[in-house]
Amino acid sequence: MVSAQTRHPWPVVRHSRSQRKRRTPDTRLSPGRFPWHVLLPFGLFVLHSLPLAGWLVDDAAISFAYTRNLVHGHGLIAQVGAEPVEGFSNPLWTFLVAPAFLGDPNDPTPIIKLISLMLTLGTFFVVDRICRTLVREAFWGRLASAGACLLLAVNTSFVAWTNSGLENALYALLAGVCCLLCVRHVAAGTAGTPWTPILAGLVGAGLALTRPEGILYGVVFATLPVWQVLAGRAQWRSALRNLVVYLLALLPPVLLYAGFRYAYFGDWLPNTYYAKQGTAWSDVGRLLLLTREHRVATYKLLASLSWLRAEWLLLVLLACLVLVGWRSPRRRLFVPVGLALLCAWVIYCLLPIDWMAEYRFATPFFMLFYVLLAAGGTEMVRTWPGGSPGLRKRIFAVCLAGMLAQSAAVFVPRTRAFAARPTAPFADVATTALTFNEYAAALGIVDGSLLCPDVGGVYYFSQLRVYDLGGLCDRTIGRLLDRDAPRLRDHILEHLRPTFICLHDSWCVRTGLQRDPRFWQQYVPIRQGPCDWAERQGDGGGFFDGDYVRRDAVVFAERLEQLRQRVIRGTVPADPRSARLRAVPFPRRSGSLRGRLHEMRTGPHPRVGALYWRQPWPTVGR
């Protein structure tokens, strides 16, 4: 006799043989059933990505430079011989792509694109699992999954930034897995296993290591035990046990990396936080008050999804959720998705305004929004009291087709515009590095240095010692830029004294170097033109886009004049789009793995002049 304590929590339902043949599993793929509802949208995603096949954003190359130095034994630094500074905010992505740089690829674009595509395919399958858990019936679950995946595949922002070489593809996948685990935890109720909190904690740690603000997604699972106790769906002992197990899985990886960051880089936060003037507690207070800047940011974010006005789109989503909460018996499963979407919105509003196009920080928001919209709309139509099942299917098909048509009308022109002028291409900045390599070779400069604002491709290809004017990879500049312009100019002109300086667009105004008399006393132009950005901003004259070299570094004046004439004739790639990338050999350390690990731990490393320039560099030319 089976006791009540050992009895299975669900009643055992026995089916006849004919019923078992007709029955379709709810949340699992049937044997022999091919997931067309996932792979066809992914194929559309791949086609949508083709206009951006050759593009990687330059910021991604900063992580690549750190990764390449790491795998070749130089340490987690931006450039061989540089001071250890955490100039990246995506450590998990940086470590994940490390195997791709073991062979030191001259062009990392193909392998990075392949990794991003595989992660995006995983995201589509995770979206499928979430939708088919929210919508229990197999056919309607596949419809919801197909709708969410198709809307993702046509979204310009999602396509662009998951193909950018940054961590967005990994970030979206982990956010989706976090949401899926939360939904399954709620669906299992008291019959859940302890593995779900463990996996959720590890995924939350992965989110925190992919983006610093990703730790906020950990709030989603942490609130579920409290909500279940208040709703009477769990005992407080089991809820507390799940919460403790979850925190024990979440916190150790995050704290271990924080300790490593302080021991290796000397900071508790990445240097990008200081350079970009990250979120402060006052920003949290303003978000709680829903100030105008946050309302405008939310309006633009929602308005980017549809021809509809943002308030109408939000009203449609709320109507779906209200009707689902009223009619559907599975309404409690939508709570974790709503909480995850709320976290994604909070993260987007708290982050500093990003100058890059197409909502780089909103990738998880778009994914979760489409999941909630597709699953909520499907469940609303499925549970509608009137009409036959065939009529409800036709209504859903018409609504989905209309949503896809208007999305295509919105996103196709935006994709064309973005592909025509993509944000900060890695290839352009890499060619800028080769341009300054040619400047140094033409002027006979050895052991030179370069100060420039775009450094990803420059770190990857430059033969010069690079200083980051943007401050991401420079601790001092990152704390002075846009805060103390006089001290910044003193630091550059009196302490760094770079051999070459590259200035363009807003960097001319933000640094104010060209209005400092010391700049013109110490530097002469190689090429120079009017700064159109300053003129558009009405900042007056005195600002120029140009490349400059120190006067005392020019030994022969005739060489400088010859170089200027080559730039005028176009025989030096002054225009980044006019040159072909050339292979630049990368210095490798020989010796045992133990020796490499010792070098990585002991840093700082020998200065650039002692190590970097003793390599057999060829002259880079046309």
C-alpha cells in the first residue's frame, strides 16, 4: 500500500492505445516532427543579416584585443606592454571567444559571425520553449513560437546588434534561459526539483558576467518564492530553501570575478563604468519618479517597434495580458515573463544614453516583449469564448500576418539605412591603424605612440603604442574626460606626449586640445580639414578634423612634406575605405604554460619599446 507521503503529486491518467497514438506532447517536440516553426524564422534572420555580413562594430575589437593577448600569454591587457586596465564590460563574452584567437586570425569576422549565429539559433529555440510552456496546447504553442521568432527575425535592432561582434547574442540567450527557468519553476510549483534554482543561479551569474547590469535579472527568480508564498502556492520552508540554493549558485561566481578584478586591475568596477559615467543612485530615484527623460526613452523604444503610436502598442499588450489573466488558467506563468520584461526596461532606462544607432542596450527587451506579445495574443485568441476553433485560427493568422507586414514596412528601410552607414565599422578603424603605421614608416619614427578615440581596430593592427582618448582602456583619461578638461589637456600634452594624435568630430570639442596654445606649439598637421560636427553644433571656429605629429619627432622636414603630398594624392590611406587590410604579425610568447600563467599574474609587463618593437615588423605600405 502506498502512503499519502510517497504518492505522486499528480493523478495517474491512463490512456488507451489509440489515445496514446493521437496524443501530442505539450512542451516537447514529437518524434519525427521537424521544428520548422523555429528554423524558418531563423533562416529569415540569416537573410536579414546578409547586408551586415562584413560588419563588426569597433567596440567589439577591444574585447578581441584583450582576448588575443590573453591566449598568447601576454595577460588580460589591451596591448602588449600596456598597464592592466579593464577596458571591457563583457568578461564572459571575452573568455567565450578566446579559442577563436588561438590562430591569431587577421580578420576575425567570419568566426565571430559564426559564434553569434549559433548563439542566436539557441535564442530562437529558447523562445520556442518559453512560448510552448506558456501556451500548453501543442498547435497553439507552435503558432506563438513562430510569431515571436518571426518578429525577432525582422527586427533591425535585434539583427544588427546580435551580428555586431559584441555580447548581445550571448546576452539575449542567457536572458531567455533565465526567463524559461523562471516559467518552469512556477509551472512545477511544489513538485519542482532543486536543480532549477541551481541552474537559474548559474545563468544569473552568467548574465552578470556578460554585462554588469545583468545582475538585475537575478531579481526575477529571487522574487518568485516570495510571490508563491503570498499567493498560497508554496510553503515558506520550501520557498526559503529554493531562495537560499539560488543565491548560493548566483553569488560565488560574481564575487570571485569581483575579487579577481580588484586583484588584477585594481578596481572594483570596470574602467568603462568611469569612462561612460555609469549609473548613480540618483538615476534610480529619477526612474522611480518616471521623469521626462525616462518617459521619452520608453516612448522611443516602443515607437521603434511599430507604425502605431507607442501608447497604442502598449495598450494592445496590456489588453492581451488583462484578457489572458481573466480567461486563461495558465495566467500565473506569465508573471515571470512580465517581471523579466520589467527588468529589461529598467536596465535600458538606467544605462547612459548610447550614441550608437538602433537601441544597442535593448536586445533582451525586444526578445521578451515579442514573447509576451505573441504568447499573450495566442492565449487570448485560444481561450476566446465565441467562435469555432477554425475561426480562431484564421483570426490569429490574420493578426500575425498584419503584424509581420507592418514590421517589415518599418524595419526594411531601417536595415538598408544601417547597412549603408553602419556604426563605427571595425574595418574602418583598423585601416586607420594602418594609416598611422605608414605615417611612422614614412617619417622614420621608431617606438612611437598614437592617441585616438576609436581604438578597437587600432589595438588589433597598430605597430604604435596606443592611448585611448575615449578613456575605456585608459584609467586616467577615463576619469578626466567630460569632467575636468584642463587637467585632461595637461595629462595629454605634458605627461603622455603622444607622437601622433587623431582628432575628429565631437572629440575635437570634448577635449578642447586645439584651443590650447601648447597643442600648436608641439604638433604639426599631416592632414587637416574643417570639423563639420563642431560647425553643426554651433561651437564656432578653431576646431579641425585631422592627423597630427609632434614637431620634435620630425627629423627631416622634407619627409613630412612628401607625406603630406602622398596624402593629398591618395597614396596613403587617409580615407579608411580606400585601403586593404594587411596582415600585421603579432608577438607571441614562447615557453611553458606555467611560465605564461606566471607572467599573467605578475604584471605589469615590459613597456612597449622593450618588447613590442623588437619583433620583425615589415613596413606596411601599398
